[in-house]
Amino acid sequence: MQFLYRPPAPLQEDLLHLIFEHAPCPETLAYAALVCRAWVVPAQAALYKDIQYSPLAPCRKDALLARTLRSRPHLLRFVRRLSLVTLWTHSPTPELCDWIALIPMHHLRDFLWTWERGHLLPSFLSLPAVQTTRNIDLRGRLYTLSVVHSVLDLPHLESLSLELSGDEQGTLACSSTKLRHLGVVAHGGHSPPLDKLLAVVGHCIKSLRIVSTFGDDLEGDSALVSCILTHCVGLKSLDIAATSTPKPPFSAIEALIRQFVSLEHLRCSTGAVPDIFGAMPRNLQSLRLPLAPSQEEPLLAYLEHETASLSLDSLELISGRDVDIDRITKACRARQVKLRRYSE
């Protein structure tokens, strides 16, 4: 009997992309691109998909990255997520970041920009790739609301995260925007700039994340809740986080939950609210919150109610060792709710 040798069938390119996305380190991908011609594109796509660049960093890696992307611009089509870290406005940042202007339009999905001092540079917002990106995360001080307006004017923007000190000057005019997700770190709590921002975009967003100093100023907390209730009437997802655990608990969260009857996703990390489970919307699908021992019985009653938790399929709890999780686990299994527990 004669056997004919048949070489193994090559892996399809989409399967190679999936495999290389789970590579343990960049060095593995760099070596994989040298194995054979069929592996070059999938390995390079995974290697340059998510990059972080600091133009004035002392390490050689950032300088090598910039030099590579300048000399091999065809690699820029693989960049989907760019994290840019700059130090101050008066540094030669534009010259060191010239290669970013070569990223093709509609290729960059996420743009994260962190700056330590100075102003946001408007020239970066005019780059072709940034003009067509969908998700922008700005981590630095904004001195005027006109900068926020220029970001909201980006035609493809769907998600925006930024920081507000509460001292931003100027006005924010209404604009036509596709924004659906907004995240705000309000360092000064409730403020006129935050009011203006929510007044402009609140009607169109479906997801809101607020990080603030809850508990330090009860009047300011109430004003912030009122602002959210007034402007963000169509919310489906709400994430409330505090810079520190409020004492007493931030009970105003209950007012938010009762008003947003169509809420589907809720994340709360502002301390234990006594009656929060009695206010849960019937359409809630996922819930994450801290759990105190005094809330065990209300949570069990919520899970065991015939209709209250009917739509819930994911529950994440942040608790200490003093919380008995066994009964909650059994109740979740009975309702086919996925349960995850995190230690405080």
C-alpha cells in the first residue's frame, strides 16, 4: 500500500488573527511575523492593534515605535487603539507625534490622551484618524468648554470620557452629536460646567458614568442628582462611583434608580444604601454594588421575588468576609443569575 504525503492545510487568516490576539507578549508576535509569509499580517495586526506612546519617555521603546511607524507607514492601518501620554504643552510634542497624522481614516477606534500639564492641543483633534474615531478618553485639565465643544463636533464620536475641575470657563452650545456614552470625573462635584455639559448631551446619551466626591457636600449631591434627572431622561446604563466611601451612604442614588424605570445596567460603588433593592427597575439586567451584612435579607427578598428580578442575569457584589454569600449563591442559581463576588 502506498501512502501519499499531504501537507497540512494552512490555517485560515481569520483563525490566525484570533490566535495571535491571545499572544502572551509583543516579543512572541514579533517572532511570529518572521515564521512565514502567511503569518506576517495577522501577527502585525495583533502587535500594533493597541499601542501606548509617550513621546518624551526616557525608554527606547517609544522612540523605536515612532521610528518604525514613520519608516513603515503600512503598519498604521493596524492601529485600533492609541494611548498617548504627553507631559506639557511647550514640549516638542507635535514634531514627535507626526506619524499619528498618517493613521488612515476610519481605522482608529479608541483614542486615549493623557497630559500632565498645559492645555489640550487642538491640532490633535484635527488629525484624520481622530476625526473619525468613535471613542475618546481625555485625561487632563480642560480650561475652557470650547475645547469640549470641538470634541463633541467630531462627526463619528459615540463615547466620550473627560475630567472636569468645575472651574472651566465659557459656554457650551448645542450641537448635533452621535454621542451615546458619557463618562465624567467631576473633581469639584456638582458645578456649572457639568450642568452645561449634561444640558447639551444628556438628551442623546444612553450610558452615563459619574465619578465624584459624593458625601462631602450633600446639597451638591442633591443638585447633581437633580441635574441628571432633568437632562438624562433616556438612560439605559448608569454607573455611580465615589472617590472615597461616603459616610453616611449616598442615599440619593435611590432617587435616581426610582426615576429611571427603563434602566438596564446599574453599577454603584458609593456605599451601602439601605433600601436600594426596593427601588430596582423591573428591566434591570446587570447589577454591581457593595453589599453590607444589613443588606443580605433585602437582596434575598429581591432575588426571590416573582417579578422584581425577572430580567436580571448578572450580579456582581463587593463585600467583606462578614457577608454570608451561600444563601445568595443558591438564590442566584435558582434564578439562573451569574454571580461574581469581589473582596473589599
